[in-house]
Amino acid sequence: MVKFIVPAVIIFLIVLFWEKINDAIYKKFNVKINYIVLILSILIFGVIFALLYF
């Protein structure tokens, strides 16, 4: 049961504090994390679809 609760709490905290995390990374690296997440998700979906196609 703990293996389901701990990741759920971690994901909930990430969603809850997303703006603060985004601002901190933007101040440190001058890059919006939303763009990084978008590019990574597109790459992951592309790899999955490529593997399913071939």
C-alpha cells in the first residue's frame, strides 16, 4: 500500500507547487520547464509510436 501512496503524494506535491518549481528553475537556468516537459513528452510518445509501428 505504501508503494501506491508515496508516489501519489509526490505527484500531488509536484502539481501543487508547479508554479514555484517553474519559477525557481526559470531564475536559475533561464529556461521554462514547461517547454522541457513538452519536448520530453513528445519525444517519449514518438519513440513509443515508432516502436509500436515497427
